[in-house]
Amino acid sequence: MKKIDKLNLKSKKVLLRVDFNVPIENGKISDDYRIKVEIPTIKKLIKKKAKIILISHLGRPGGEFKEEFSLKPVREILEKHLKKRILGPFKIEEARGEIEKMKEGDVLLLENIRFYRGEIEGDENFAKDLANLGDLFINDAFSVCHRDQASITKITKYLPSFAGPNLILEVKSLSKILKKPKRPLIVIIGGRKVEDKAKVVEKFSEIADFVLVGNLVANEIKEGRVKVKKIEKVIFPIENKEMLDIDSRTIEIFKEKIRMAKTVFWAGPLGKIEDEKYQRGTLEIAKEIGKLKRKLFSVVGGGDTIEFLNKFSLLKKFDFVSIGGGAMLEFLAGEKMPGLEALGYYGD
Ligand code: 3PG
Ligand code: MG
């Protein structure tokens, strides 16, 4: 795969797929980690005098325009970090004319790509329309590479396509980790998007020494929606009244496992952390991993988990931070990822 450093991008319209799926509370971005990591890539393209068109999703608006899912707050943060005016966010219909007016080094933000059904359904015609906006495509959104969606897997058929620097870094770092994790390997799977976690729980119950699961994931297994081959490796939270956090006994059991680990992979909070009352489990587990920093190799990922750890200044206690939650787990479980397949990129 050709690196973008080697490309002549002067005056080229570059479609850059990023993941600005950041947490928003009352119209304000509460954690801009995913935007910050993308700034060096954008700067690199500005330096190369490209015309940069940013494509991102935010949440799951389900294929229709919904103001609360607009990328407007993202534009503000981008302007702050790049110290530069950002055009947009424009819907595709408006963007066509605006792109024609762009000058070298300009940055334009497309409106939330999941406002379009074609994106979610992975529609070929939609991908073609999108591709028509630019001269080449760069995917720098590793965290969405587990989705078969138009701006990830279909657009690559219609434009010369490249892996971006952050995507390359994620794939390279995670590949190294995947090859020979030091054992015992403990995998912690929490979070809300349980439908994604199903297949990784199954895979990790074979690969890992122990899989510690949050309440929602535990429920999926108990109710038979997730089949696990080696159930003895899965450590469930002890049932408590509300099940909105793991309780003190579970925290102790989880810590005990973590203390014997040489490698920990973690994605997804262990409680309903947006409510302060239910942050304890996630916080205690994070602190325990932090304490053991020198003894174990830790990998953490996912939007909610990163936001939480950032808030408590715990992110630096981890050896590798992936912007992907579901994507990271799928990659580490050895699953094929449609977004990487589309680029023909596997880390070489
Ligand atoms: C994520 O937050 O993991 C990515 O942005 C993908 O979002 P999705 O789970 O809504 O596809
Ligand atoms: Mg370490």
C-alpha cells in the first residue's frame, strides 16, 4: 500500500474518511480525542496543498437528517485545533458547488454521512455519487472498518484509495499485539453495543485466558443470544439489584484476574458511566490496570471508554489506545474487517 507521504496531492480533491463520532452532551462535545488524533493527518494534507473533504458519521441517525446529529459542533473544534476556517458542514447536494470553489489547502466538512440511507445500506450508487466529489480517497477511520458501509467499503471501487496514517498505525500496532500476547491474556468486554460484542466474546473465549464481561454483555450470553464455547473462561458479574454497575464483590474478582495478567485488552465501560452513581466499577478496574502498568501490557479502546479514562487522567496509564471499540476487538479477535479488505490493506 502506497503511503500518502509519497503522493503528489497538489490541488487534488481528497476525500478523507475520519471518525468524528464524539460524545456530545447538550450540544457540546464532551471529549474531542477522536478529533485531535486526526489533526496531524489533516495538517499533512494541507501542507501538500490538497483540497480536503472530510467525511464522518456521528451516532446513528438512521438515514435521515436530525439536527442533534449534525457535525456543526465538530467544525468548531476543528477550527480551534487547526486555527483555520473550516467550510461546512454541507449536505452532499450543497457540497458539490462548494467543492468547486475550494482553494488549495482548504478544508471542507461534509454533513453527517449517516443522514443518508445509502451510507448505512452500503449502496453502490450512493458510493459512486460520493466518489464523484473527489479525485482520491483516504480511509483514516480504523474504528469504522468493521462496518460494511458505503464510505468505508464501496467508495474504494470508484476512486484510487489509500490507507491513512492513523489507520496504518492502528493496524500495525494491533497486529503486533495480536501475534504474541504475553499470557495470561485477560479481555474485558463491556459497553452498550452488545450486538457487536457477540462474536468477539465467542472468539475470545477461545483465545484469551479469561474474558471479563459487563452486565449487558453477560445478559446476552445468559439469554442465549451469544453462544460461548468455553464458558468456564467467561467471568460474569455477580448479580446485584440494579445491574447498572458491577458491585464490590465483582470488582474484587475482576481485580484478582487482572493482577495475574501479562496482557489486558479492554473495550467498553462496565457500568452506566454517564451517571456518576455507576462509575465505580469502571474506575476501579481502570485504576488497577494503571497500578500494574509496569507488569502488564494494556490495550484500551472505544469512544465511551476513552472519554471516561481521559476525564480521570487515566489514559496515559495504558500502553496502547485504539480509537476503535468494536473495531479493535474484532481485529484482535482475528476477524476479517470489511473496511481493510476494501483497501487491500492488512499491515504490510
Ligand atoms: C465507534 O464509535 O465505535 C465507531 O464510530 C463506529 O460507530 P458505530 O458502532 O455506530 O458503527
Ligand atoms: Mg505496560
